[in-house]
Amino acid sequence: MLFLDEFPEFARSALEALREPLESGLITIVRASQRCEFPARFQLVAAMNPCPCGYLGASAPACRCTPAQIARYQAKLSGPLLDRIDLHVQVPALPAADLLHAPPGESSATIRARCAAARERARQRQHSASAPESKAPFQLAPAAAEWLQTAATRLAWSARSTQRVLKIARTIADLDHSDMILTLHVAEAMHYRSAINLP
């Protein structure tokens, strides 16, 4: 796992260099007549503030950044790089009272069991994908397919973005113990692509 905090503060050249390994799982180094490839399969987790001061959208203290500063800050992350990050989640600041009096959440063991069951569903589907009677790995309900096509057209998504939303929806359906990808699964997957404006 590669965790990058304050994501936009890294040099743009370093961030853009992540595009190839994120896509291919390899790092290629070319020097003179030599070309070397190294395995680089990793899970990227990145965190960033919504603006330079960090308070955009907060009720207090108020954000003191100008629209130009906010645009310049967010533009440090290119569309092609963001396009390769599957999940975009906004985490708003919580009042202290909400943090201190929050009900207990699910245990790690419960979440692990749910994830393991979803992975097993995916593994079984991939194992049987070569069988002549197997169904397509992305079993989209007609309404879900129409929803995704409309969203991809209106939001001008690239083919990569559309495919990644479909993969996320497939995972959500697996977590929901559903063989079919339904509209609600596509809608949730789309939500994870909308936290940052994508190309």
C-alpha cells in the first residue's frame, strides 16, 4: 500500500509518474539502450484537503481561499491521474459532540467476513468465466445499464471511468450478495466517482 498525505503537495512530475504503474502494475526505466521493468502492484490511498487552507465547506472556521486559489490547488491533480483512482470519498469535519457520542460501529471481524464472502463470489465467477454456459461477469440489469449509459454520456466520462464505475458496481453487488448489478449498485458506484470533478 502506498499512502500519500497532502496529495496535491507532491511534485506534479512525481504524481504523473504514478499513472503507468497504476495502470499496468509495472515501472519501466529506460536508460540509453537499456530497458528494465520492475513489478509495482500497489494500492494507492491518498488524502487531500478541499482547498489550501483546508476549511472549504466547513461551517467554522470559514474558508479564506479565493476561487482562483481553490481552482489552482485542485488543478494540481490531472484528470488522467484522477481517472485511475477508483474511489473518491469526501470526509467532512464532524462536531466534537458527534465524535464523542457516536454509536459503536461494526467490528473489524464482521467487516472482514463480509469482504471475504464478496471476494469468494468474485473468485467463483472468474473461475467459471471460461465455461461455455457462464454468463458475462458484469450482469447488468437493463435499468442499471440505461442509468450508467445516461450518466456516462452526461458526465462525459472516458471509457476508463465508465469501466471503473462498472467494476465498483460489481463489487458493491457482491457485497450485497447479488448476482445482478442493480441500479442502486450503479448509483452508489457513481457516488464514489463524484467527489472530485473527473474528466
